[in-house]
Amino acid sequence: MIRTVWFGSGEFVRLLLCYIMPAVTNTQGIMYICDCDGYNSNLMTQNYDLFRCMLLIRQFEERALAEFSAGKLFGTTHAYIGQEADAAAIFSVAGPDDIVWSNHRCHGHFLAYGGDPYKLAAELMGKATGLVGGRGGSQHIHWRNFYSNGIQGGIVPVATGMALAQKVQKSANIAMVFCGDGTLGEGTLYESLNIAALWHLPILFIVEDNHYAQTTPIEKGVSGSIPARFEAFGIKAFEQDSSDVLILRPTACEAFQYVRNHGQPAGLILHTYRFAAHSKGDDPRDRETIAKLRAEFDPLSIHAPRLSSAELEQAEAEVAAVIDDAFQRAYADPFPLLQ
Amino acid sequence: MPTVLERLNFALQHVMETDQRVYLLGEDILDPYGGAFKVTRGLSTRFPERVLTTPISESAIVGICNGMAMRGLRPVAEIMFGDFVTLIADQLINHAAKFRWMYNDQVRVPLVVRAPMGGRRGYGPTHSQSLEKLFLGVPGLRVIAPNSLADPADLLESAILQDEGPILFIEHKLLYTCPLLEAGKGDLADLQIEKIGLQNPAYILRFTASAQADLTIAAYGYNFELARAAALKLAYEYEVFAEIVLFSQLSPFELSPLFDSVRRTKRLLTVEEGTLTLGWGAEVAAQAASVVPNLKIRRAAALDLPIGNAKTLEDAILPSLDKIIQLALETRA
């Protein structure tokens, strides 16, 4: 039994389940221990860690929004509340050295990647101890192989170039890039799909369709079919419409395995719901509708019944301590000075 | 002497030969075509694995190069016509130029984007422009323009291998066929040359026979050809002796060679092919004026118009030798 100790050390043991699964070998002869069939099993460790990951994201985002409301944070943030199952599922099957390109809504991805909540909180506050020394803020962060930028679409060719670098350097790692339904409006995304397919690049294009591009509903922003966008370029598309991390996980695993083992790009389309505003208070959506969505599609409520009450209490206590520690330490840190 | 084109091609051959990290990406760069202006000729034959012809996707070309550069490679992108840099503005400004600083110096983006600029070939409004001025003053982005004096091969090789990038490398189309100048010969027979700086050097050219210069002419790239012709004509026909300050690096601004010259001459003429308003010369002049009180300034540049296709229109819109001489003489009035 392997337990995740992923704060403090800043590490998240992402291939947790893989350790007990049969090994497979990818096209470059590198062994990856992964078996997608196994991901439906209800091991307690797995369920606990997935829940804890989602809870950490939820509480981090709620804390950040609360601090903004209290006037203690300055600038902007884009909460991942409602979409936590996507990140938990993806980073439970991603390789430890895979390259991650995230977007403006990057906190959930970063925390599931194994990033340090304290460093992230410090960056949100613009502290010298933040991930990038207070220079980037909420949507421009970098740590290890994780990068984010606040430009819609522009990150897609950059991730594609990193996939090319992985390929020519004969690395077994793949690149992934997180887009939203709104990103589908950007032309450079399609340029990248075309080239990734032509050059057989190991990249997973992840579309988290949360049904709204800022305030614009998908009906007014996206024509036709999302998977057909990928299929038009000869790119295999994996799709899942769920907020259940245990349903998302095997789909994510299949997509990663496909890219890794075939050295080909793929699309992973995850339909989800964002319960919070696009940014802070800018949500013109009907509150009742959001409440209904939340009642039906909250990934934490869906997953919580799989844990014992003792485990739930433990997760709550652990996460609360981590978040408190992160924000309190970050508040005490100094602001950067221009050299 | 070899031409600028030959030296650029040599530089690409040389860096690809010596460094496996170098990749070329661009449209129609494969042999036998070898690129629209033939700068990449022969490369795909020698290095088929590392010369990648792309779809017509300028934004993705530069975006992909950004990603490659951040992961240990040394990519060089060719933008077929410099006019298309509008399509890569987001990748240069919001990605390549930002990453190093905004990630707190934790990454490097050693990327070179080559772009043939400039008119006088009758290509019309969207294939003749000098758009580099739009990219000057972007923090984190270096803009370099080769000329016929500094060896373009040195400039390009150091841009690709020595610099931590990103770099926009501006090649004027008419410069390709220009032979490199030789000290003491031809146009340079009566000029002495002072080189300032090692990487991306600036030069001051002075008439050997004249102790005191009357005027400073600042130029870069192909416009050094015009500036030089103007300086020779001014000297031989008007007995007005100009110093030429030639820049290889346009941005960030490093104007100390110019300041030294204008302190002596108190007169400045800038020569560029981009449009006049808010151009390179405007900033050069403003900075020079802050150093030399009562500096007399004129700027030769394109009219604030699209570049017409007809030769009569193009000639009237782009700065001519006559216009440069007229403006030079105005600083003496």
C-alpha cells in the first residue's frame, strides 16, 4: 500500500495504482506500469487519495475566493470549483515527467500535479516566495514540467513544440495541454492539431468543456461537434461526460496510453460544470440553475460516499491544515522588490 | 566577396553541422525549392531530419519553436515574408518574450525567427513592408538586422547558438544580393571604420580625410546601403561630411555609439524603410535629443501609406536617395 505524501515534500505519487498493475512497454521500449482495466477497482487508497486531491483543490479555491472577497488578495483568479474530478483523474494516470501546459484556470491542475499549495498561495498574493517570485500571479506559473499562461490558444502550439522536443529527444514522456470550450474559438489550436497529426507528435489535447466561455454559453460559441474537430485531422478523440472521478479515470488512462504507446496525438474531451464565476464575481448565470447543477454534478458529493466517515474526517482535517498553513505562511512572506 | 544571402546560408549550414540541437522550421524550405528567398537552400538535403517544412501556419510554427526552445533545442523559424509577423505577434510578445521573466528566470527561450522584410521589388502592400518597428521595445525580445558590413553569418550564428533568445532576425530582401563590404575597398576606400561591441556590433564610419564630421546618419539593415550612397554623394558633391552609425541590434536600444557621434556633429539624420510616424528613427531621435541639447534632427522613412505596387508609387512612398540627401542638407540649413 502506497500512501501519497504530497504536500510538505511537494510530491504527489501519481502512478499510485499503477504499482500494483501489470507492466506494459511503449513504442520506445520504456516500461510503463499501467493497466486501464484496473482503474475501476475500488481500492480504499485510491478513493481516499482522489477525494483528498479534489478536496484540496476545492478548499484552496474557496479560500482564495474568500480572501479576494475580504479584500486581502489583489488581482484576479479563476476558480476550478466543480471541475475537480477532471484534474484528479488526469493526474492519477499521467506520467510523473509528462509535460503539462495549463491555462488561466490552472490551480486545480497544478495542485493535482503535485504542486505545493503554499507556493501557489504565495504566488496569488504576489509574494517573493511564490512559484515565480510574484511575477506571474494566478495564471502564469511554472514548476518542474508544469507551465501555465493566460493566453487562450497560444499555449497549444507551445505544448505541441514541447511534444516535438520529447519525440526528437527520444523521451517516453508526452505533453498535455488543457483547453476549454472557449479555446475552440482560437485558430492557432487548429494549426497545432494539423501539425501534431502530420508529424505524429505525442501530445494529449484536453478539452474541459464547462459549457461557458467566460459568460458565453457553448451554444453561442461552439458550432458542430467537438470530437469531430479532432477526427477531421485524423486525431483519435476520447470523450467522457461525467463528474465522477472513477468514470473519468479509465477514459483518461486510455487516452494517455494511446498517446504514449502509439506516439500519436489524441484529444480528451471532458464535459464538466463550473460552479463558480469565471473569475471572481462576474457570473451572470442563473443561480438556481447553478445550484441544481451543483446538487447533481458535484464531484466531491459523488465521490464522498465511497469513503468511510473516519476517512472523510481525516481528509477534511488534513486538507484544512494544509490550506491554513499555506495561506498563513504566504501572508507572512515578503513582497518582491524590483532589482 | 560573398553575398549576404550566401553568408546566411553558410551560417545555417554551419550551425546545423556543429550542433544537433538546431532545427529549421518554415514554409517551402525543402530542396529543390529551398525557401522563397533561397536562404535555406541545400539544408534539407544535408539535414533531412532537422529541416521541417510546415503547413501555412505562422502562429503554430513560432509557437512550436517556443516549445522546442524551452525544452533544450535551438529552433530557427523562417517566416516567408516579414509582413506575416503580424501572425506571430502573440507568440513573440505574449509567449516567447514573456516566459523567461514571468517564470522568474527559470526558463530560457533560445529561439530565432528570421523574416525577410522590405520593399522595392514591386510586391505590393502586403509583401513589401518593414514591420520590425512593431516589435521594437518589447521587453524580452531582441531584434537584429544584418547588414553588408558586419558578417551576417556571425550575427546569425551567435543569435542561434550564443544567445538565450528569443530573437527576431530581420533580413531585408534587397540585402540578400549585396556583397559584403571589404575594408579599404570600393565604397569603403575613403572611410575608416570603428567597431563597437562584439556580439551584434555597431559601427561608426567616418571619412578619413575629414577631421570633423558635419552630420550623423543612423541606419540599419539595407538602409545602410542608401545611407552610405548618400554619405558618399554628400561628401563628393556637397562637401558635407557625414558619419554613419550602423546598428546590427535594433532592440533593446543601445545607443551609446550614436550619442558619441551626435555629441560631435550636433546633427542627426535617421534612415529607415518603415513608416515615419512612431518609427525607429523617432525613438532614436528622442533619445539622442535628450543627450545633445539643440540637436538638429531629420528622419527619412516611408510615407504613412501602404506601399503601392506600381514602381512610381513605391518609389514615391519609400525613402529615396534624393530624399535622404535633401533631408541631410536640411540639417545644415
